[in-house]
Amino acid sequence: MLKTTFVFLLTIMSLLLFNDTVYGRSIKKRKIKKQFKHSQIIKDHFTGFALYDLDDKKMIYELNSDKYFIPASNTKLFTFYTCLKILGDSIPALRYELRHDSLVFWGSGDPSFLHTDLKGINGLNFLKRSDKKLYYSTNGYTNDFYGAGWAWNDYNDYYQAEITALPIEDNVALLYADQDGNLQIKPAYFKRYLNADITYRPDKFTVKRDFLSNNFVYPEMAVPSNFRQEIPWKTNPELTLALLRDTLKKPVWPVNLPLSVNAKIIYNTNADSVYRRMLQPSDNFIAEQLLLVCSSVKFNTLNTDSVINYSKANFLNDLPDALQWVDGSGLSRMNLFTPRSIIALLCKIHDEVKDERLLQSMLPAGGATGTLKNAYKTDNGQVFVWAKTGSLSNNYNQSGYLVTRKGKRLAFSFMNNNFTRPVKEIRDEMVRIMTYIHEEF
């Protein structure tokens, strides 16, 4: 009898200990729910949240995760995954074909071509070395210079460069003060279009481009010594040819030929470097151009809609909710995704990249790099959150990955739409909650 009682008590203790261990390891849904319930900041606008355990492969907590939100630059995660599925380890710079004494080439949409930071020069050097007559085919790109739903009154802002088949130097002009206090512009080709305008009287020194042309005007006032401004230029095939001639220092003639099935490829830049540049500073230009590169590789055309539709039908057809996806960067408010679909996407990205450290190195890291550098603090020097931010007026989101102090690997999507508070208040509250999850579990 005593033996039976001892065995019974031992069994009960073992079960209690097992349950306690499992319970201690688990992330308590009620504790996370409490953080949202008692947040005064979260209550006054539309918030969506989903938290997923990557190891146990289960959803931990959801708030409005089946509702649609404007994702802003979280859209770049969809562009990123599409690129992972279509592109190889390098970005195609140019397609070309040799025809007797001529070299005909087509743009592939490559954003790294003479890019300020990526400095893709393989395509340029290939054209420089050629002893053939150079012909640039303007045939290929079939969309508008802006994405669907973009705000046209942002045309003068650095983040809204126009989309082209063959971008050069980011499709953005840099205006700056030289050592003598004079206003300069780069590429220098545009200096012929830079003029003072006595009728232009802004509150402070700033340069404005004409909406329909590349006429840049500045006010007749002293140029600040630290002045620096980036303005997208107005693209057209003639300007592309002019910039190519100016850069190559040799003639380039226009032709209008469809892409040849025999065209060969010149590659420019390591793909991971381009993805890192797109994701960390949230580069809209690179995101849009990368979708064209995918279209070039998959369809031998340059069409954003085609590659988005293909990705939705072939790579993203198993997400929980249908996607409303219209551009590569997230500049459009027509994009609509649910938090739980973004969680599913994050799982796909995680599985596709396979190397977790590589994936973390490409995303903004809280307290260390990119758009999260100044948002989070590290935990004794250790980064614990890697995520893509997304910001438009009255909208701020973060979606990515988090590791807790106890080593739990999580994916999350935290979306905030339609708030009127300063974005800093929203961001700080998100950081508070995500830091709590990291520290508590």
C-alpha cells in the first residue's frame, strides 16, 4: 500500500513538474493581450498584431490579424520574396546582342547601374570596352513612370524616383553647396537646366524641379554651407541616351527593337547587397526596379503588373488572405495586406533564405542598423529584433523577427493605421511592447 501511494505521488509530482516546465517555456497569451488592452495609445486607432512561434509553428496571439491594413514599406517584403524566387545570386545589368559591327543592348531595370552606393559598373565597363557601334533599344518598359496610386505632388521628393528600363545613378539628382558656397548638381549634365528664379521665394533655401521637365530653379539667396538635396529627374528615352553618351564619352544611337531571344546577359551586382540596400534604408527606387528585373528574367519584358500577378498566383497563393498588391515599394495606399498573411510571408522568407544570420543582416536591426537603428535599444549590446518598417502619413508598421531572452524565435507583424498622434508615440509604444515580449519570455 505504501509503495502504491509513493508511486502515485511520484507520478503526480512528475506531471506537475512537466506541466510547470512546459508552462514556463510557453509564451502566455494573456500577458501579451494585457499589454494591448491597457495601452491608451493602441486604443485610439486601428491596430493589427500577429505573433507566431517559428519553432513550434503556431500562432501565439492575434489582434485584428484577419483585417486589411495599408502596409506602406512592409510591401518590400513581398518584393523581396519574389526576387528570392526568381533571381539568382547576381542582378542582370543589360541584355545585349552583337549584330555585325553593332552592339544592341536593352535595359533590365537594374537599380544598381551606377547607383550611388551599390556602384554597379560591370554593365558600363562592358559598353566602354566594346569596339562596336552602340545601339540602345528603347523598347521594353510598358508601365507608367509612377506606380499605381502614387502621390504626384511628391514628385520633388527624393523617395519617389521615376521608374525606367535603364536607370542611371538612382534616377535622382544631387544638389549641394561646394567649398566656395556655389550650388552644384550631380550628374553635371543637369547643370544646363539649373537656374535662379526671382519669383521663387520659399521660406528657406531649397530647389524645385518643374513637374513636366528637368528645369531646376532655386531662390536668389545665399546657399547654406551644408546644403544637400536630392530630387528625382524627369525621365525619358532621350535623356537616358544623353546620360549614356555623357558617361561613356562615345556615341550611342537609339533603336526600337523587341528583345532578341538570342540576347546575352551582363550581370552587375551581388543580389544580397541590393536586397540589403532595399530593406535597411527602405529604398523605394530599388524596390520598384527589382520588380522590373524579375519581369525581365521571367518574361523578357519590363512590366510590374505581370510579375506581381505571377508571384501572387505561383508563390503567394497559399497565404491566409488574398493580396491587394500594386507596387514594389509600398508608396501606394492601394496596397492592402493582413497581419496574418505577412506572418505567412515571413515564414516563407525564413525558409527560403535558410541562413538566419544572412537574413538578419539584410533587415533593419533594432538599435544597430537601418530604419530601426534609433528605435530600439539593444539588450546588453545584443540585437533582438530584425524587421521591415513601413511608414506613410497616419500609418506606421513593423513586420519581422524577434528572439526572446529565453531563445524563443518569433515572427511578428504589428500594424497601425489611421492614427493622428505623432508617429514617435506610436513607434515608442510598439517598441515597448516588443521589448516586453523579448524580456518576459
